[in-house]
Amino acid sequence: MYRILVTEDDFTISSLIKKHLEKWGYSVKCTESFHDVIGEFVAFDPHIVLMDIKLPFFNGYHWCSEIRRISEVPVVFISSASDNMNIVMAMNMGGDDFIAKPMDLNVMTAKIQAMLRRTYDMGSKIPILEHKGAVLNLNDTTLSYNGEKIELTKNDFRILQTLMENRGKVVSRETLMNKLWEIDCYVEENTLTVNVTRLRRKLDSIGLTDFIKTKIGTGYIIE
């Protein structure tokens, strides 16, 4: 499920946008703390940001440039200040598109969908794998769950990716070992067990207990 952060201080407008986009199946959060937009951005980890220009404390240009310091997530400006100078400024500050207010919600949704397709539809691949609220980001090899994010090692990531791509199916130990060590030399099976155990500890730390189950004599499964 794609996540959209709406940074708009007019409660009526932000609520209307949120309600409309949720009908399309998006997870939407409206910014609450306008003195710490970056904090909310990092915590929510959105796939796209809708950003008004006129905001309390700092304007949307400031927050867009701050987002650009840490992320390439698309930022779409929404503003009634839709003269050419503001549109050019929005693009120069790192914005990806501009929607003038008052906007048609269906046109806004179409623009968002097009932006998401261009940014995240990489051929047949998708940028994330999601299962029971756990989101594996294929771009930065992190796992997010219940507002927490953990960094994954290369082996952590390959194990989770393989299991989540085959969720509901048992993945053999041999398959996982081939994914982790694509080499001809012999690798002890116990090495895989050690890696899975280490990964389980990381998952436990963010509340994903028993996320990976062992099928004795066969392999592992995410149900």
C-alpha cells in the first residue's frame, strides 16, 4: 500500500484530500507538527508528499529542500499561489509537480497515480514487498513495521526478500543458501541457521515475533 503524506495546514482541505485518497486504497497521513515536518516525514516514510507552499513556521519550499537532503521521494506542491514564479520556484527547490488550488480531486488523484507509476513501477518489479504490515523496501533494503524501521544486512535482505516473495510457501534451505551464497564452494548449512537466527532477533525487536517459521526438515515459511 502506497503511503502519502499531506502537508497542508488547512484542516478542511487536508481532511478532504485524506478521505478522497483513502477511498483509492492509499494510506494517508496529514502533517500535525508544522515545526517538525521532517520528523513526521521520517516516521511515516511516505512514497509521495503533497506539500502546500504557505505553512506555519517555515514554508513548503524550505521543507521540500530539507526532504531533498535525505530522500528522492516525489514532492507535489499544492497551492493557490499558482503564478509562474511560484511554479518555477517549486521545481527549482526540488518539487516534481504542481497542482493549483482549488483542484479537482480526480485530476489530483490521476497526477498522483502517474507520479507513483513513473517513480516505483520498474518494469515488472515493485519497490516494496508488504505482508501483515511489514514493509520491505527494495530500494534501500530496510524493513518497516508499526512505525519502526530497521536496517538489514545483505543476507538479512536476501532471506526476507525470498521468503516474502514466496509467502505462504515453504522455501527450502537449499534455495535460501543458493540465494545467499551464489558460489561453487561448500558452505556449512549451520551458517544459514545462524543468519536466520540473527534476522529473527532483529524482527523481534520491532514486534515481528514468529514472522519467519521453521518447517523442520524442509525450510522456512512466512505465512
